[in-house]
Amino acid sequence: MKTVKKIFSVFSIAVLGGIAAVGVDHFYILKQNNWNAESNIRNPLPVKFAGLTTPVAENTINFVSAAQKAVPAVVHIKSMVEVQDTRSYNSLLDYMNGNPRQNMVQGMVTGSGVIVSNDGYIVTNNHVIDEAGKIEVTLSDRQTYIAKVIGKDPETDLALLKIDATNLPFMEYGNSDETQVGQWVLAVGNPYNLTSTVTAGIISAKGRNIDILPNEPSKNIYPIESYIQTDAAVNPGNSGGALVNTDGQLVGINSAIASNTGSYTGYSFAIPVNLVRKVVADLLQYGTVQRAFLGVTIRTVDADIAKAAGLNNTNGIYVDALTANGAAENAGIKEGDVITKVGDQGVNDVAGLEEQIARMRPGDKVSITVIRDNKETVIPVLLRNIDGNTNKVAAAESPSSLAALGASFSEASKEEMSKLGLKNGVKVVELEQGKLREIGIQEGFIITKVDHQPVSSAGDIERILKNKSGGILVEGIYPNGTRAYYAFGA
């Protein structure tokens, strides 16, 4: 009996253990399934560390590549010019009366330039080399050359130089019409004589007229100002340097800054390259810029003009008046028309219109789109020159003859030469109206050098000036021992 009870107890314990095991297993499985179901609801997709496995696109703006293309093609320019010496006095009486010495002495203007061809043509600002007697160009590799002036254009503040060199690095032209506000650009130049300096910024505006160039209708000087405005740092010495896009292409020539200190304070201005290309082409082909005129007096449309003229918007340029027998009048443009396009290029302000016309020549035909009675009309126009015809203008003759100087010369006497310690020289004995009087030379002045070349006779002067272009430097001494330097443009 005890044996049977013992067997029954063992069996009961086994059964109870099995039931407990099954229950625990069932409970575990149920909880596991419930946890998995809950987990699947919260995370329907596989979880992964995206930051470690997803590639990030590289920044496409490459200033390094653009700078490497631009820097070798930008040069440092030193122009020797004449300036008044007001630092000292001729006599005690002058000192007491506050009359400083008015002699002209040699000074220097520094700036930048851009090589635009491998055979040595260089674009810079006119104000960098204007009235220079000697122009020295230093390349990025420190090689130095004396430059010749091919031509100048004060109306755009551009000039073209040439150095005797080949196989030079040069800048590829971009397209300034395609530049956009907000686009990254580099300014490359030589601020404060810090050679090959690169700064970066964005295009802040286009078509800026800042009224910096002289407007002299009496001399047929009508400035063209349609600057690209940027916030790239530009300082004295950057003038004539390159404004470059991120592809390393030239999009402008840096020319001016907005500043009440003389240094960069936030904005700089560059001449758009499409205008630069046209000026360079004209100077090479004609020796002077061929300026086309539309023959209109215009204003940028604003709210007042739009209201008075019954316009639907403020787009375009309003035609106030027409030049008699001018290109616009002959083509059928009328007062009150609103110009919106020159060719295919939209124009929305006076500066933009002037730039587009400045890129053309007399005799060119262009389609002008106007709004008249709130209807769009396309008018073909034959552009004319300042004289009202379609002829190309010839370059002015260089003042290379002695007659243009307005002076009579003689050899300096042996006594004068000995007293002044001279080995050579030509004396100015009489002055009439001409270049020498205009720049301040007085009778009795002994010219010792012209463009750094010694002169001993009037023939030497004529030989040096023959076919001379660009600035001319005259060096010499007065009988009282005062040395002086003068310069004038050829």
C-alpha cells in the first residue's frame, strides 16, 4: 500500500510539474507575441542609423579652382604720373604767405589688370593709367614688363594695354548677362600693393549707376555706368582687377567702391564683361570706341510715371523726348513709348538700356520692343553715331609732332650744362599754345629725358614721340636747379 501511495505521489507531482511548465511556457509565448506585436506597431520599418550610411553631397562651390584659374591672369600695374609738389616752399616769403612750391614731381598710381590674350593684351581701368608717362606691369610670377597703351575709353573707364610677351596665362570671358543676384563671385587684384589677393562675396545688384564718371557733353563724353554691385572686399589697388565666377571666368572689371573712408566698407562695383569685350574689340580694330546712340531722353518707369501715362505696371524705360533726326525718331519710336527690350534682352532701368546700346556700333540694326497704348510693338532701329550718321569714327591722331608741343627748342649752353651737372639736354626757349604749356612747363626748362630716354636735340624728341601712343613723361631741370617731371597723354 505504501508503495502504491508513493507511486501516486510521484505521478501527481509530475503531472503538476508538467501543467506548470506548460502554463509558464504558454504565458511566456503569449507575452512574447504581445511584445512583438507592440514593437511592430511602433516600428513598422527596420531601424537604421541613416547618418552613418547615407552619403552627403559635396558643396559644388569651388573657390579654390576659380582662384587657381584667375590669379595667374591678374597683373599688378604701376603708373608713373606727375603730381604737384606742395611739401616745401620756394622762399621765406612764400612760406610766410602760405604759397607752397608748385613744381610738378613724379608720383605713382597702382592698380590691377587682367590678361585677356596669351600674347599680352591687358584690360584695366582708364583711371589707373590715365596721363601716365610710364606703365610697369608685374605678372603673378614677378616678371616685369613696360606696357604700351593701345587705347582708352573714359566713358566706360576702360583701357587696353599691351606687353611684349607670349604664352601668357589669360582669363576666359564669361557672360555678365547670365550673372544673377545672390551668385558667388571672387574679386582678384592687388589691394594696397598686396599682390595676388583673392576675396569672395555675392552679387548684390546689377545695373547700378553710381555717378562716378565725368559727364561732359561739351567734349562728347557721355558716361556708361551699369555696374555689377558685389560685397566682395575691394580696396585701393584692386581697380582694373578681375571679378570672377565660380567657374573661373571673367564676369567684370573691378572699378569702384562705395566708401566714406577711402577703404572698403561693404560694397564694390565692377564693369560687366559683356561691355568690356565690346570696348576691347573696338580698341583693337579701330583704335577708338565706336559708340552707338539711340537718340532718346529717357527715365526709369516708377509709380508716378505709370499712373500719369496710364500704364498697367512699372516695367521698362519711359521715352520723354526724341533727338531730331535721331535713330529712334527715324525708326518710329514716339514720346510716351515704354522700352522693355533691346533685341532679346529685357531692360528695366536707364542703366540697363544704356549698357545694351553701348555694346553696339553705329550702323548696327536692333529690334526695340516698346509698350504703346498698353500694347507691345517691336520696332527695328538703325543705330547712329554722335554725329547722326552710321559711319565708324576714326581714332584721334596722336600728338607726336613737335608742332603739337607748342614749343621752340635750342641746345643748352656749355655753361648751363656744367653748372647743372648735365651731360645732355634740350632747352625750351619759347612756348605757344600746346601740350607743354598745358602741363605747366615754363620757358627755360631743360628737358633731359622723354619717356626715360636721354635727349640732346629737338630731333631726339621728335624721334621718341613718333607714332607714340599712351602717356608721355618729360623729365628735366630749371636753371635754378629745380628738377621737375611732367606727363601728358598721347
